[in-house]
Amino acid sequence: MSILGDAIGRDGRDKSPPTLNQPTLAASIAAAGPPPPSSPAPPTPEGEGSSELRRKRDALAEQVTELHWDLGGLAYEMAIRDHFRLDVLVRRAAVLQERDAELAEIERLLRLEESASAGSCPHCAAPHSRGALFCWQCGATLMERSPAAVAAP
């Protein structure tokens, strides 16, 4: 259950009307703080790299969806109580933005892996495949050739 769901009860409605001694929803969410950061994944063999990225992408996508719902619900609850706490909304939005950026980076890595692109040209930023010696767009050298050692007879 989300922090918002915990703060307002399981069925989505307050059990009792707010009183002066009862903490507000915003105060309880502010006290809860941001969700814990995602833990780093244990190292995996090389063959499972993309599947690990896919699992992490799926987990982050779920987390981003949950954060969207929580932020929308929080704004709604503040609106119906006519008491907006911008600092709480901004903190929640910052956490959402952070997770969304992580998700975008993992999706970028997955696209890069699927396209078999190894990098980009340092001169024109065009993508290139593994083992490419020259850029297909500008012709710049991508890999320096080392002189081969000639064995004496």
C-alpha cells in the first residue's frame, strides 16, 4: 500500500472527520519522508545483463506509476481540504522526477543494447557499431591502430 493509502485508510476514505488533535494528511506524509532509494542490484553474469536491466526497468516503471498516483492523490486530498502544502508537493515531485530520470536512462541503455550500437562518434555524435574503425557520417577515425610488431626471422 502506498503512503497516501496508509495515511487515509485502506478503503480510501477518512474514518473520522479531522479534529484539532488529529494530524493532517500532509503532515503525516511529510513525516514519512521520501521513499527509500532503490537498492543496487547484485552483479550478474554477462549473459544476464539485459534481463537484469529489463527487471530493473519494470520495477522502476512500477515505482514511477505508483509515485504518479501518490502525487495526484496527495494533490487531490490537499485540494478537498483546501490546504495546500507546496513544500510537500515539491518534495514528492522531486522524488518522482528522480525515479523517472533513472527509468529513462535504463530505457536508453536497453535501446542501445538492442541496436548493437557501441557508442557515438566524438566529432559528430553519430552512433557506431562495435569494431567500427571510421565514422559512417563524418569519416573520423574511431579506433587508433597500433603498429603490428614484426617478428625477425
